[in-house]
Amino acid sequence: MERRMFMRYAGATAALTTLLFATTSCDEDGDDMPMDPTAVDLGKGDTGILNYAYALEQLEAAFYAEVVAKSLGLFSQTEQQIMQDIKGHEGIHRDFLKAALGTSAIRDLEVNFSSINFNDKNSILTTARTFEDLGVAAYNGAGKLLENAGFLTLAGKIVSVEARHAAVIRDLISNGTFSDSANNQGLDPAMMPADVLAAAAPFIKTKISANNLPK
């Protein structure tokens, strides 16, 4: 999808999602599970799932912002445009979810990219592949936990873009490997929130509690 068209889509649907969120109760019966008082609680119901997606989009957006700021010289002109486009998309995803959540959005997370060598192209692309594969698996796994059909539709639109990111990053690493993440049925993997957050934890300094997410 062209960047300009995607930005128009994001602006229009952010307003729609905010309306949906305001008119839909995302709370579930029962007490909240205890959590680390220093951790950011994602919340429960659809609010929790959207905050979960928002946390991951914060991570991806921060990573590509670093790549564009520090590492574009490592890439060809075509590759530079790809990195800039992905940075733009991830920023839109992050801002889109923040707008949808409104006052229920978690605070900005502190990232940890100390293990990434931003002077090494292979380190950057390998990390990008990790983040994109994780993002796709996260949306695939959490989609079934959403109760609001509007949120599910919008999450589907976002994950389709994430999957394209994952494909092009794989091709930059090794041409022709764009579909290597798919299984024998041609489907990308799905992961539950606890597993995704555990995989993302080395890159996020802020403690995150997913104790109250729907199961």
C-alpha cells in the first residue's frame, strides 16, 4: 500500500476505532491478578490486547527510527527507501493504536538495543527479521482474543503490512527467502502473548505485566 494512502487510512480509522472503543466495554468480570508494582500493566479485555499490540509497535518503531538515524549508509539506495518506508509504517501503527486506546494507552516504553550493532548490516537485518516475525506471530496469536469485530478487522489490516515487512526483510538477507517463515499450509506462525513478551523482553527495559490479558 502506498505510504500516502496508508496514512489516509490510518487517520480515518483512528477516529473510527476511538469511537468503537468509547462505546464498547472491554472490562471483564473478576479481580485483577497481582502484578509487580514497578511493571506496566497492559490491562484486560480488548484494552489489554490493544495495549499489547501497542507495546510491540513501540518497540518496532523505535528500532527502525534508530536504523534510519544511524545506519542508512550501510544500505543501497533501494534498501534505504525500504527502511524509511518500514519506519514510516511502524510509526503509523504505533500512533494509530495510541489514538485508539486514548487515555487507556500504556506509557512510552524504554527500549534496550545494546545487543544490536547498528554499524553492521547483518546485525540490523537479523534483528529486523526477529521483530517482524514476532510481530506477525503476535497478531496471529492474539486475534482470537479480541471480542470487538472492528478491532479484529483493523488488527488484520496491520498484520498484513507486518507480514510484507517480514517478507522484504527476509529477501534483503537472502533473495528468494521471503516466504520461508510459512509452514506447510502456507501460514505464518502464531504465538500467545506470554511467549511473545518473553522473546521481546531482552529489547525492552520497562517491565510489562500481561497477567490480566484474556486467555
